[in-house]
Amino acid sequence: MNIFAYIASIPHEDLMPPLMFAGLIVFLLIGFPAAFSLAAVGLFFGFISVALGFFPEAWMFNLPLRIFNILSNDLLLAIPFFTLMGAILERCGLAEDLLEGTGQLFGKVPGGLAYAVIIVGAILGAITGTVAASVIAMGMISLPIMMRTGYDMRIATGVIAASGTITQVIPPSLVLIVLGDQLGQSVGDMYAGAIGPSFLQLALFIAFIALVSIFAPHKVPPLPDELLEPRTWRLWWRVLKGMVPSIVLIFMVLGTIFLGLATPTEAGAMGVVGALVLAAINRRLTRPLVREAMGTTMRITAMVIFILIGATVFSLVFQGVDGGIWIEHLLAQLPGGQTGFLIFVNVFIFFLAFFLDFFEIAFIVIPLLAPVAKNLGIDLVWFGVLICINLQTSFMHPPFGFALFYLRGIAPKSVLTRDIYWGAVPWLGLQLILVAIVIFWPESVTYWLDRGPRVDPSTVTIDLPPPPAQPDMPAVPVFQ
């Protein structure tokens, strides 16, 4: 039997899916953009599959309809709204007021500046939703003060980068919106499920700094007296001036979603209005600010849409050659049931995040894993939040983590790149500890979900009363 006959004898569900993955990896390693790599691989294998009779030509007619569904998806409108809100807040001066005031409040204790960076990072994450805004703002403000105070450089750079990545988990995270769309789950449920892990993440980060301040206080010294401001009403006013508008904006965005008063898209639109008001209050609302924010929004939104269209082409052909069955057979037989599957998936995504952006992982990998998770009885909101926590590690991976790149771009030349990379390692470990906690303690996610009463449709019966008796009707005469 020659090689071609042998290949033809292999079932297409065992042949085409691995070849599609191999082709995609080759394109990505070459450096071809992910969106066009996905579309090219999908179309190439789609034409081959039609020629070999794996599925009819009519299967490819679904592609225009799927692309139209993407472009008409109201939920995805939340992405440009939240991106625009974050881009405006990044430039409106709110971070400066929050970080300087909070840093002064905690300045007298060892590690006080690090505590302030973590807390402000969480607040910025809840109002901007973008890692770049948090890392750049806190790096430019707090890193010079930490260097002047005598902080260990690895601790200083690590806490700035890590506190920026909290944005990935804290609502209104863009990742949660995308994962909710790919998993077919409500964004409100995804946001509610992320509340518990967000607090756990903050607790882990604060506990780490507390341990460092106890066992190595020289690495996180308090502010010297000459940098401390007197505890007068001016200091408290500065803190309140940054904190109160932030709380109001958080309620406008998240509170309206949780209370059912607005959809994520509507909440994002209100967030943009709130961000413009805050920029005006801080006297930063200028034409260049709005133009730069809109340019950033346009680039990110276009990138997301192109990746999503490419992923749709790839997934349509992949499902046509029964790739879902291949994935299910590959993963459903893992030892350990649900736990074994979750551990394998998170290890796989952790290493995949070295090379792919979180948008690419969400659009390529998650649609393939979701059916397997559902068949194993895994709550898809828990699964989505768990993946979101894992994806935040992609920003901290040396040497490709974007948070490290952002920090390297604004850090002085005296800050060594190796200190930035080594400083990220402990925080990367803390993020992986959170992944393990959520795997073995699913209630940290599901406890916050309001599922309402559960009804099994198969047990529902409808009993109708018998119809009332009808009086005898006279016969209708028939005329010949």
C-alpha cells in the first residue's frame, strides 16, 4: 500500500484536525498575523475537504452568515465602549490623585508604597479594564518614588506589573466579555463569578508584601520623613477626590449590570460618559486626548474583529471535519475526571500564552474546549473565570509578557531588564496559586452567582381542564 492510499484510509476526523493545528502553528511561528493565519488555514483546508468529499460545498455557505452574526453582535459593542473608557481614564489624571494620596496614607509602614500600588491597581482595573493603562500610569508615578526610597528593584517592578494584570480578572475585564461570548454565558454572570477570585488575588498579593515586610523589611522601606505629608484635611481631600469619582463610576458600570438595570453594552456607554466627565473635572478633556483615545479604541476593536473573523473561518472548517469529536476524544479520556481535565487545560493554556495573545487564545482554543467541559458537567462560568485567571499570566511571562514590555518602556535606563524579568517570577507563582485555588474550590466562583430556582424541563407537566360540555347542535341542512 503506497503512502497516498494509506493517508486516504485514515478517517478524516483523525487526519484533518491535527493537520489544521500543525498548519496554524507553522504560520504563527513564521510570524504571520494571527487573524490572517487563521483565515488562510481555514480556507485552505476547507477547499481540500470539499475536494476530498469530507463535507459538501454548501457547508462553506455558512461562512457569510457567521461573519454577519459577528458584525451584528450587540454584546461585542461593549469592547469598544470599555476600551474607549479606559483610554480616556488613562490620560485624565485620576491615577495620579489615587496613587499619590494612597501612597501617603500607607507611607509610614514598611511596604506602604507596594500596598498602595496593589490597591490602586485594583481600583484602576475596575474602572479602566486595560492592563496597559494601569501599568504605565503606576510605573510612571510610583517607580521613581520607590527607587528614591530604596525599594528592592525586583520587588518594585514586580508589584507594578502584577497589580496591572489584576485588570484582567476584575470586572469590567475585556477578557470576561470575550469569554462570555465564546462560552455562550451571560457577561453579568461572568462578572459576578469573578468577584471572589478578584478578592483572593488581592489578598495573595497583599499577603506576599506583608511577608516581605516582616522577613526582609529593608527591601520595602517606609517613606522617609522628608517625603511624608502632614495628615491634614488636604491629604484626605486628595484621596477622596480620586476615590469618590472612582466609586461612582464603578457603580455606573458594574452596579447597573449586577442590578439588571443595563446590559454590558449600555453600561460601557455610560462608562464612556463618566470618563469624559472625570476628564473634564480634572481639566484634561482636550481634543488631542479624545483623538488619541479614539485612535487606540479603533486599533484594538479592529484587531479583535479581524481575529474573531479569522477564528470563525478556522472553526467552521474544523467543525466540518469533525474536529470537535477529535478534541472530545482526546481530552475526555484524561485521568482524574473534571479535575484532571482542568489541570491539563490550564497547563496547556499557560504554555500557549507564551506565544499567543489572550484574544487569540479565547477565539481559537475556548470554542474547542467548551463542549468537552460541558459534557464533563463543568459549570461554564466557573470554567470561563478560571481560564481568565490563567490568561492574566500571559502578561507576566518572561520574556514575552506585555506588562513587562509596558514597564520596560517607561522605566529609567538604570532599571535592568533582568530585574524586571526576575521580579515578575514570584507574582507569576501567586497567579498560579490562585488558579489552583479556583480549581479545587469552585465555590469561590459559583457562590456569587444568582442562579435562581432550578427547573428540569423534563419534569414539567401542563394539566389543562377538560373542555366544557357543548350543547347538542342541530344538524346543518345540506342542499343538493
